[in-house]
Amino acid sequence: MTSSVTRARGAALFATAAAVLAALFLGTGAPSAAADAAVADTSVAKASVAKASPTQAAAVVPVQTTGPADKRFNLVVLGDGYTAAELPEFRADVETHLNVLWSTEPFASYRSYINVWAVEVASAESGVDCDPGLDAPRRDTALGMGFWGGCNANSVQRLLTVDSGAASALADLVPGTANANRQIVALANSDTYGGAGGAYATASGGNALSSLITPHEIGHSLGGLQDEYDYYARGVPGGAYSGGEPASAHHTLLTEDQMREQRAKWWRWLGEESESGGVIGRHEGGMYSTKGVWRPSKHSIMKTLGYPFDQVEREVMVQKISARVNLVQGHAPNSAPVGDDRTVWVDTLHPVGGELDVVWRLDGKRLRAVADARTVDLRRLRLSPGSHTLTATVTDPTPFVRDPAVRASAALTRTVSWTVDTSLATAPQEMSSAFTDHTATAAPVGAASVVYAETTHPTDRTPAVRWTLDGRPVANPGNDRDLDLGALRLRPGTHRLTARIAGTDQELAWSVDASAATAAYELSEPLRTVHRPGRPVEYVYDGAFTMRLTARDDRDGYVVRQFRVDGDGWQTYYGWPTDAGAPYRFTPQGTVIDDLVYGKLGTPRVVPWDDATPDYGTHTVEYRTVDAAGNVSSAQRFLVTLLPPRQQVS
């Protein structure tokens, strides 16, 4: 369930620190010799790139375009070791990684802030260097990716490096992107577990756990989140923390009472049921120490791959994602005073998870009559002669944020102002009413999505957008540019949604997928199966058992499967760490794989020194799906009873 994916800090160039970054990312503790070798290997890769740059044959494929690249946060995904014939496999790996990302909050709600670009370049040979062992051959690939820190005997297998020069050159092919507004993820054509973190994230494309690395790594590189591991190198407890109060937003030395008294750290979330399991409070261990420092939740994605961000981390990520964009995407000209004989407008971003708020004020007084509209007709305000100040304040009311300072920051609040001079006259303008931007219509939208449609902005009128669902008008007062489908509580099935500009033939149409994918489970043979009226089916075991989760959807797209035990945090189902096609294995004490523990039934056990006491008795296992449109299925459940040795039957 977890990968010791820790992040090196302060590395200016990935090429010169690849071994250190990757080893820390994977919790291996890289020796300096590994770093030195990585430098040499990267130099060789750079030399080969100089002879035949991969950019010459690369193709930029827009996977998800939500707006201009210079106005979005851009995820640039590269592939290495995929031959021309294997590029479809690269596309499938990208889809899997993305759908796992979109199933994780806050990426699910802010997916519309993110562009995704795949830069496809065929490698001469399939695979990457030294995979899986040092005796494996070097491969002729576009990005020079390799395990063992670039085939370094002093390194470790899972240390997966990439040539930074080649990666940057390929990412630079995406117009409008730069280091300030993009994250590069390089996928290796391999089923072997491996990866690295920092400015450039790497992962094996086809490993069971690799798609879970992406949100974790973006938590590091974008959110500045720290690891919550209580070890630095796998298999070695981290000891006691000896520093001062951490700068980390999700680590502290304070008690819960001190957090409340000082209104510090995550005091606003204390006592809440954690999104990643348990209750948000004070859980010992983190920042590579077993004792003396505390984190908010029992586990989260920054401690255990597969779990979500908890509320504390999620709040940070909302701020960081939003800071890469501007809530106000456009507005009526305001560089000079305007007359009161025209309309004034703002265009905003459109989170998938909820509408933004717009508050209009005239001379400091709120204009309640215009509600949440994106356009104000100044003629209707009947202004007194003279000069006035009009403002539009755009805010994100997301419940993911509780800190007033975060909500008031430029990431979540933007204000535009105009000087209105009643003596000025607006020049006549001829502009037709037409749609200018909208939610993509090519793919179905989910039943809980916010769908939007922007229009032109004539100075003499406000084009009204009218919505219909299955041919029936939908009331949508206030902001008619957004429609929150979640508020409509759609019945399962497929629906037709339209947006039309009143008085014109301008119309958009979407297919609404209101049916979640279905999930099913397969268990290994139990000792017995118990059926009781009004209770889920119960399976009785006297030892280890396996669970395979499958999903079926009537639409294209990768479906994420999730499960949880006894109401703990939802985990992304990935098969088994050593084999994505194998079922998940539950045992009384868990299975140790590469110094990490997987599949302990009951109270999770992450590392060998965690409590291994078996949780005998009856446990509730729930399972659900998240489909490509973002629909989350209702949770289904079954019971598992694990018998202690004295009760085992023959």
C-alpha cells in the first residue's frame, strides 16, 4: 500500500542530483557514489541527445485542454522506452495515471484548471536501462531512463532516473508552458516498480503502484508537502525528532490544546473524520522520525500510497493549484473610466466541483439585485451624476478551505474594479451573441459536474443562457453561465443537456453520464459463507485470503476501483504490489514486501515495526468505483470474519 517516496530538497538541476532525488523519493537513502554515477550517466545521455534530439520526431498530443496553456496549470507527460508500435501502450498508461489523479481530491474538483499534454516520441528499443537488474542491457531510448540510478551498482533498483535536458526539451515543445506553470512526469515502459521526485517526476508506466506516485509527487513539488514516513531508509526506524517546530503545514510539536489555544497548524480541522481514515488529531511520526513529531491523520497519501490527501493537505493543495491560475480569466476594459450606458462583465474559471461566487459593489455597497451574475448592466442602476467605483470580487467558496487567510489570498479571491463616469458615452458597438468558451462537449460529463458556457459581451445587452435537460427547462437563477448538475440529483442513465443563448439559434449540447460504473469482487475460497436476513453476506476465513475487484462501465475510459476496511480511508485498488494483475491479499499480520507491509486485515500496518497484533473477528469491507466522467458509485459491502487459532475449524 505504500512506497517510501521521499523528496530531496534544494536540487537546482535534476540531472546533477538525480540519484539523490530518486533515492529519497523511494526512501532508499542513496549513497553519494550513486549520485556521482548518476551525474556521469546523465552526461552520457546528454551527449547522445545532442547527436539526435528526440524533439525532431516528437508529437505533442493534447490529452485534456481546459484553456490556453499560459492560463492553466499544465501537466506534461513524457514516455520513454516505448517503440512506435508500443505508443498505444503509452497512451493507455497515461489514461490510467490520469484517471487515478482525477479520482483524488482536490484534483477531481479542480480538474478544469489543468491542461494535460502527452509528448509522444518513439524509442528505438523497447524498455529502459538495467530493467530489472544491473545485468540487463542498456536500451536505446529517447530520454535515457534507467533503473539503479542509471545502472549504478552502488544504487538501488527502484531509483529511476531521466535525462533532464531531454525531458525539458520535449516539454518545451508545448507552447505556453514553462517551469512556472507545468509539472513534468516521465513514464518508463516497464512493469518494474520505480520512480523519482522533485522538479521532474518519474514512474514506471505499468507497475501496480506507479499511478499512485503521481498525486503524491505533485503534493511534494506543487504543494510543498512533506513526507509523513517515520523512516528515512526502508526497514530502518527513523528515531526521535530533535528539531524545532516544523515549517510543514502538516507536522507539529504542539498538543491539540496548544493548537487550539494558539490557533495554529490544523486546529480548524481537529476532531473531524479524516478523509484518509480515522480522526484528524495528533498522530505520532513523520518527517522520517518515529517519535517526537506529529501529523494530522493516521495515514494519508503523503504517508501511504493509495489513500487520499487528508483535509489539512487538501487545503494546501487547493491553494497551490489555484495559485497557478487566475480566477478572473477576462473582464470588461478598466484601464480608463467607462460610461454608465453599457454593460460590465467578468469571465471566471469554472471548477468542476462547484461554482465560484461573484459579488458586485458600487461605491462599497453590495449590489444584491444582480446576485451572482457575471455581467452588470449599468443602465439599470440609475447612477447619480458623477464618478463611481464598481468592483467585482470573485471568490472560491470551496469547503475544502477553512483558513480565512487562504480564502482571502490571490489564489481564492480576485477583485476587478472600474471607474464609472456618468458623463461618458460608450461608442456604438456591433457584436453578435455567441458562445466563446464552454465545457468540452466531446466526452460525457458526470452527474455531479459543474458545466459552463461563456458568451460574447456586447456593451448594449446581456446575452442570457437558457439550460434544458432532456428537453425541459432548468431553473438557473443568478449566474446563468454555470449549471451545477449535482444539485439536480439526476436519475441514473444518460441525459441530454443543452445551453442556448436566448433569442438566437446558438446552442451547445452535452451527454450527461449519470450512471456510475459497477464493481464486483472475487474472494478466495472461504471456510464457509453465512447469509443472514438484513445483513451483508459474510465470509469466514482462518487465515489469509485474497480479494479481486473488477469494474464494468457502459462507456469508454479507465475506471478506478476503491475499497476500505471498517470505515477507514478509501484506498485505490491496484492489485498487488508485485503484480497489478494479482488480487489483493489480506492476512492477520500483513505481508512484508521490500520492508513495507501490505494487506493487514483490520488496523493497517505500514512498516514492520507497526503493531502486528492480528485483528480477529468480523470486519466490514466496502468497495466502489470512480468512472472516467467522475461519477462515484454507491458503496457496496460484505463482511469477513477472521477466526483466531483456537476457533479455527477443520
